[in-house]
Amino acid sequence: MSLERACATAAHWTDLQYHKILQGGEGDPHRLMIVADTFPQRPSGDSEKAKSEIGGFLVAQHLPPEWELENIVVAPAERRRGLGQQLIDVLLTAARNTNSEAVFLEVRESNLAARSLYEKARFELTGRRKAYYRNPPEDAVLYRLRLP
């Protein structure tokens, strides 16, 4: 939660929403949370074991026959190192394993880094929702990736 709150472009959810995702629960839609650990570099000669830190995470919801990528967050120190693509690749594998037809998402129009990531992953722009986001008001751009 602290990582999500430190990233201005992330979808900001409440503690309760995260708790429900992590707990699962009867009647809840099927959700997948993928967490990527990183191991920070230690100066040479430092004998203390490196502790893992969360480098990023992804939350997706299975809405058969599709998946919705609901949130993806990568720590600023881990950006542009392929971690976001790795998270998406794991989601796409899960989607294929459930014989799903597609993965879809929405993103702030101004979030050019995320949009570039999705386009590199071969998501296609499918539309927009005018003034979908608040604080600040902004359009949502819709993407979809059809699965083979």
C-alpha cells in the first residue's frame, strides 16, 4: 500500500479494498495479484543479507471470458528495467491458462509511460471515456489485447 501511495499515477484504492483482494472471499470476483520482489544492491563487504522489497505489483480481475488489468504499480527505482513488462507477461500467461479471449484496461490519457508499456505489449487502443478520472479531471484511454 505504501508503494501504491508513493506512485502518483497508480489507481489509489483503500486499505479495505486491498485487504479484500488479499483475503479473497466468497462471492468476490476472481482476482489475481502478482507481486514482484527486488533485492537491493549492498555495498561490497556488507555481510548483512539483502532483504527483498516490493518492486511492483499488478492486480487483475477475471471476468470470463476476459481479464481486466485493474492496477499496475512499479517502484520509481525499478522503472525502465522491464519489471512492468514482466508483470504483464505473468498476467497474459494466467489469462491464456484460463482460455480467456482478451485482456483490457483503462489508463489516464496523460500517463504516457504506462501507455507506452501497454503498446509495446501489443495492446490496441479501443476508445476513450471522456472526463472519467477526477483529481485532476482527465479522459481514460481504453486498451485491449486479444489473446491467440
